[in-house]
Amino acid sequence: MLIYKDKITRQYPVKQIVNNNYKCLITLLFIVNTFLCFGQNRQVVVEGRIIDSITKKPLAYVNIYTDNYQGTISNAAGTFALKVAPGTKTVSVSFLGYRKKEYAIKNIPKEIEMHPIPFKLKEVIIKPLDVNKLVTQIYNKYKSVVKQKSQEPASFFYRQTTLTDTTCNEILEAFFNANPVIGVNNLTLETGRYASLKDDSLNHYFTFTNFFIFSQITPFHEKKPKKKSVIVPLEPDFQKYYKVSVDILQNAVNSALTYRLNFVPLHGIKRAIAQGSIFIDPTNLLILKFEGEIVNMPLSLSNKNAFIKSNIIHFVALYDTLDGESRVMTVNIGDSFVYVSPSDIINIKISSILYHIGNQPAFNNKIKIQPKVFLLDKIAQSKYDAAFWSHNPIIKRTPLENKATKIFEKKNLFGTYKKDH
């Protein structure tokens, strides 16, 4: 009988050798299978770029979400990155005014073309609309909704960036819990971070520490506006401030109607006021979109010899419907202007996005945020965790934002804000 001798001269029959080898093979297969299963259970990152199918221009702030409610939005360059959990089957892409798209998780293209939905103006012939009466109905509807106060708080991610000429010199990122009905209110800060470049002998940078307050823009105010507050369309005395018109838009795909209410400030209004349009579903008077500009909002300058050119704050707020209420999904604010002084002509661009992320981050911080709070003071109270921010960007950064973030991290600028900064 054939035998095998090991180094200490013990003898094993061939049958026993075969059995041992078989057990080793089973063990090896088990280990390999374990690693394969582990790989399958790991999150996959899906990345892409979204463009308009006609203009081929990138589409910013498009909603991308999975069948198990994970989601993100595209950035200013139209690109996105989404961590997809195990078991995810489909990813949907939707944007107001465009046809919704859905892809199997394995078949998502690197470039997604969104097709605009054609709308046509529909004439009101049989029953002309009383526009002022319609606005009053919408105001009364939301007044009763706000009084109920039955809604659960939602979680939001906020990012603000400032570009001075071609340099990204300021980044603010934060997580909030907030009430999302009609507007974003009753906020608590979960965690945040802030960094900015200091001026040097060659460059003069601008920072905007209170820009966050504009992300709380809302089309509705329950009470008459205070002297320093921004006037918005759904006010008790809206007729004192606005001339209102309505366009009735018909979806050429499914014939659904949308009311576009246009609010133009009356002559002589010198206070800060929101002008623009509210898109309404006429079947239930739910708000779908609020977009426009905040005008008569001057910037104060310490340099008396300098002045600002073309300062208008643009905004777009998108809504979703839940439990018969319009809930804020995204708020995008942008401001571009030129700073002119005897020694400088500088182009400034500030942009911010507040995005409804759905789930509530697990932090111990519960810092109450007042409507006009100096946010950086509150961020300084929260603990800065560099590892957390490296894994939780939520919205994919643009190349310029990504470059600036790496510089700020390398110089340890994040989380170091102080009042004398």
C-alpha cells in the first residue's frame, strides 16, 4: 500500500490523505465564498453626468434615487455620485419639467440625457380665473397646514461655496434637522464645518458668513411681513406688494394642467422682495416649484470708495408631495456680482444648496438654529471629525470645489472658525 511520510516519519494511508485534501478544499471554497459574499454586500458607488437632451448642457440639482430610498442630486456641473446599498435593483432620475427615467442598477449610463416635457399655454375661455381669489385660496390652505404642526422633521445637507474670480476660497457644509413643510424652519444643527482662505499680498477674498439665511426662503408668511423681512407672494396683504398673473400650462404628454402664478412687485416697493413664479397643481393647490429673484437687497461695504454692480439673488425651491402637504426637497440660491473699487475689480459668485436627504444622521449635537443666526458660531460649538467628512460628501463636488477642499484639509482650516477669524 502506498504511504506518505512527513518530516517526523508518521505514516498516513492514501485514503486519509485524500480525505484531508478534500476537507482543505471545502474550507478553501468556504473562505472564498465568504469573501465573495462580503464583496456583494459592500456598497457600490454609481457615478454619472446628467445633461439636457436638446441643449446638451449639464442639468444641476436633478434628483437621483434608488428603489430603497437612497438619494442624491447632481451638482452645478451636472455630475453625481450615489452610494448604492446591497439589494438595490433600480435607480430613478427625475426633474420637474423633464421626463422621468429609470435604470436597472447594472445599466446606468455614464451620461444621462433628460428629455424636456413640452408644455403649451392653455387658454381659459369657459371659466376665467379670478387670480387674486386663487392666491387667497392658496394662502388660506397653507395657513391651516402650518397651524396643524403635525409634520415630522426631516434631515437636510447644506453646502455653500464662494468663488472670488477663479478661486474657490470658501466652503461651508452642514447637516440639519428641520421642518420641511412650505419652507425650511425650526432648524437644529447636527454637525458642520467651515473653511476659507485668508487674503494675501496678491489676492483679496470675499466671505459670506450669513448667506445661509437665504436658504430659508419660502413663498408663504402667515403674518404681515416685518420691516426687515423679505416680502414673499403668499402674504396676507399680497395685493399691496404684487401684480399677479397666471399662465395655465398643459403637459403635452398626459394633458395634466399646471398653474404658473407670476408675481411682479408693484412700482415704489423699495424693501427686499421676492419676485418670480409659483407652480401649482390645480387639483389640490399643492406647490410644485418656487423660483425667482430677491431684489432690493443691498450689500453693506466697509470700503466707502467701493460699490457693487448687478447684485440679484436667484433662487429655486423644488417640492414633493407627502401626506397631502408640499415639502421642500431642494433650495438652490445663487448670487453673482462685481465688486468695484479704485484698486480692484473682482467677480464674486456665491452658491448654496440645501438638500432633503430623508434619513436622520446619528449625531449627538442638537444645536437650535434661529432664523437669522450667525451660523459659524454654532458650527464652532460642534465637534469636527475629519474622517466623517471624507466619507459623507452627500452631493458630489465640482472639480473646483474638490480642489479647494483638499487645500483646506491639507492646511487644517476646517473646523477652526473663531469670531476673530
